[in-house]
Amino acid sequence: MASDQDHYAVLQVSPDAEPEVITAAYRSLARLYHPDRNRSPDAVHRMAQINIAYDVLSDPARRAAYDQSRQASRLQQPPRAQWGNRPQRRPEHAQGDYDWANVPGRTTVTVTRGVNSWVSCCGCIVLIGIIVLVISMCGAAIGLT
């Protein structure tokens, strides 16, 4: 177990995840990072990490041995963040804002629920109103009303 990579973090699952969840996470990440579908230079390396993590975590005996060695190494090291590659919430952001810049293999995206969703909702309502107005004007122009 001379791996410096946390297999649970590679597959983005919790340590107490069921085997079905691990398989689903593996398949999802394999579709995302497979070199035939992902042309990034690190796709081959990332897919190799995903395969190694799945090989260890999908076999119950190897997973138990990995969990034991992981627990022993945690007792020897100072505590650190549980999810090393997950995005961290920044306190200055409102609820629903995530910083994806620190997630490997992802582009920078900010998801906002507050004002932007309200504006987009109002934009849809205004657009629907304009469409109804244009349709009614066209109907009046040809004498339907």
C-alpha cells in the first residue's frame, strides 16, 4: 500500500460507501476521463489512478487491507481535510456558491442560486410576455381578433 493517493478521494466517494456506489462512481469517472473521450494531456494518468482505486476498493479483501493501512497511517499523521479534491466553500460567498477552480480536471464554474436565478426567472417571464404580445399583434394584424 505504498500509495500516496487516497483511493476514496480519487473515486470521490466516502470511506463507508457501498460497493454499488463505488461501481457507479467508477463508471461515471471512467466515462469522464477515458482517453478516448477526454483529450486532455493528463487523462491517461487520471484514468490509471481511477482504475487502481477501483481495483483496490472493488475487492472486499483488498479494501479491508487498504482501510487498515489507511487507518494506521492516519494515526501517525496529523489530521487533514477529509476531501482533498472537493471544492471548498468560501465564507464570503452566499449559500450555493462553490469555487470549482481547485478541483483537478474541471473548468472554473461558479454556480449561484440567489440573484442570478431570480434574474433568469424574470428573463423567462419577460420573454414569454414578449412572445404573447407579438402573437397577439400578428393575430390583430391579420384580423383574427
